[in-house]
Amino acid sequence: MKKVLIVEDESLVSLEISNFVKSLGYTVCGIATNANEAIEIFKNNEIDVVLMDVYIKGSIDGVECTGIIKDIQDVPIIYISAFSDDSILDRAIKTNPSAYLVKPINRNDLKVSLLIATKTLDEQIYVGDIRLDDEFSFNSLNNELIYKGEVIHLTKREKELLHLLILNKNNVISFYELEIELWPDKEANENTRRALVSKLRAKLNYKFIETVHSIGYKINVKSF
């Protein structure tokens, strides 16, 4: 269930928005009337979407408050305002909001804006820092192979092999070098090496790894 923070200094308006948001199945984690309250609630809760009134009490307005919140964590912001003058819009646009709604709020517009904001969250997928192609990536920090946002289980030796190949991307690593790196304390036979490479190839959907006849292997990646 997605969690919403409402920043609105008019109590009747905030209550109406809160009741409507709850009726849509969202959880309202807090209602703030000024920037300080909003920032405090945001820091102490896992907020998925912020409904931010542009004009709120205090020296910090909604746009500036949004900048502070996004410095803490980049979450979808839906602005709510009684005004839509160019100077405010220009400042608001720079914070990359999900939507800008003008009061009185149309409930259907608010519903759609929330759906778009939360759908964007749902579509964020886990991608490693090294892209192999549009489907596969690799997290070099913990040697994770990722396919369409899901971590593919690799054995310890498979992780070591993939890491070694990626370190030498688009270059051949010899059979001897590979065996020394992966089995430094014992002699590895050809069948053991071939079996390991074959298993890793299967998990990569038989992409990327090329055998260079009588020399070694290389992993082919167009760009990193």
C-alpha cells in the first residue's frame, strides 16, 4: 500500500484530500501545515508520494520545501495550488514534479496523478552498474547477475568466472589464466572448466561468452 504525505495549511482542504486519498486505498502518513513539519514527517516515514501545496505557512514555500525533500530522497511530487502564474510554474517545473493541480482540485485528476506517480515507482527495476544489453546487467559491487530486474542465482565459482570475464571485457582471457584465477590452490582439468563455463552460459541465455579456439574465452559487450 503506497504511503502519501499531504502538505497543506488549510485544514478543511487537507481533511478533504486525506479522506479522498484514503478512499483510493493509499495510506496517509501525515498532514503538514508548513515546511518544517513536512520535512520532519518525511524523514521519519517511508513516503512514496508527496501532495505539496505551493503556498504554505512559514518562510519556506512548497517549491523550496520540495527541493529539500528531494535532496533527502527523490520521490514523486504532486503540486497543489490556487495559482498557476508563470513564475511559480517555472520554479515548480525545475523540481520535476509528477503533476501540477490547480484548486479547486478535480478528484479524477488527483486520482489519475496518483496512479501515474505510483506506477512510475512500480516500474523502477533493479539494474546493475554494468549493462550487458537491454535485459542483462551486472552489479560489480557484489557480483550479482541481473536479468530484467531479477537477480539470477550464481554459485560462488560462477560469480568469480563472470567477474573475471567482465574485468577483461571484449578481450580474450586464456584457459591458463582463467584456471589460475579460479583454482589457485589446485589443478583444474579441462572438463571442470568447460562445465563451469557451460553453466554460466546457460544462465546468460547463451549470450556474450565466446570461445576463442585453442586460446580461451572472452565476454562480448558493446558498451558499459
